[in-house]
Amino acid sequence: MIAPFVLALALGAAEPVTLPLDPAAAASVASPAEVDPALAGSAAPEPALATSVAPTPPPNPPAAGPSLGGWRHAFAVGAQVNWLISNEDSQYQFRSASFGYHGSVGARGAFLDLAYLVPLQARQDGATYSTADYYRTRAGLDLLLGFNLRWALPRDLEVEAGPGVHGTFIYLPGKEGYREFTASPLGLGASGTCSWRTGKRWLSRAVTLGGSLAAAWDFSDPAHAGDLAHGWTLRLALTVGLGGRT
């Protein structure tokens, strides 16, 4: 009688014991899909990665150009015309090649225009002659000295202009059988230049290209004892020079 009872206890210990689940607790347990329908059938979202934005460097300020102060130097190649009208109403005209120098100092200061002249043609009362046919030497000087102002313009341009006193000396010694001719008209004039900074530098200065214009009204000629009634001078030239320090 005891053996069957012990066997029954051993078999009962081998079976799992299932505890009854409280219906209220079972109802409180829900799946993630039941909590949020949007999560049904999809994986859990990945955490967003923090991104860093590099600060934008400030723009470089524009490079300052040369100041308006200081010296300016330029060499000029061009052409010059001198008209001379005597008291007897005779008209003379000389057309020359010119090789010159223009210098100025300060935004408001002195300037100098100096040119060496090579007279190529002479015109008298409507007839034109080649100076090489009648004169052994062809030479002259032109000087304009005065006061000018200087301005800076956009696109790296710089302009100078001002009035001054003017003088020209022309020396033409004649060939054998021809008389020499000299003239030294004096008067008042003005000069103007326009230069462009190329971006190149030499001797710590900006290299410039440009042009110049000089004009004068002459009313005296000491070489002809006051025979000059009046005259004009006009010179146009291309320039290459040195601007302000950079």
C-alpha cells in the first residue's frame, strides 16, 4: 500500500505546475504595437545624430589702394603741335615727336611736364615742309610747371589736372644756303593725366599706364623781339609710370 502512494508522489513532482494568471493583470500587459499603431511592422527608430555647422569665416576686406599723397612719376611718348602767328599775320606750325617726363607731388601740389621735341614737319602759310630737308639739327624743349589736384576714381584710375606757366624752345639750324629758325614762345597752360594701376609693382610702387594732355596759350616770344602776336601748343602722349606706394 505504501509503494503505490510513493510512486504517485514522484510522478506528480515531475509535472510542471501552472499558476493561474490574474485576468486583471493580463489585461494590463500590452505589446508595443498595441500602444502605438504606427510602430506596428516597423523597427524601432534610430537616434538622430547631432551635427555641427562650421562657422563661416568673415569675408576678406578689400585691399586698400595707394593713397593720394606722395610722388607720381611717368614717362611719356607722344606728339606736339606748336602754332605761331606773327604780328604780320604770318602763320607757322611745327609738328614734333615728344619724349617727356611728368612728375607731381601730393594730392594738392606742384607738377612738372618736361618734353624733348624732335620737329618733323614745318608749315608756313599753308605750305608743309619736311624739316630734314632744310635743317641740320632738329631739337626743342617744352616745359609746363604749375599746381595740380589729384583724384581717385573707380577701377583703379587716378586723375590729375592743373594750370601752370608754359614755355617752348625750338632750335633749327639751317643747312648750307638756308637760314636757321628759332622760337621761344611763352604763355599759360594746363596739364591733365589719367593713369590706371595695372596691379604690378616695382620699387614698392604701383606700375601705371595712361595718357596725358597738355595745352597752352602763348603770347610772347623773346627770341623774336616781341614779333609773336599769339600762339597755341597742344601735346598728347601715352604714359607708363610709377604710382603711389602699396
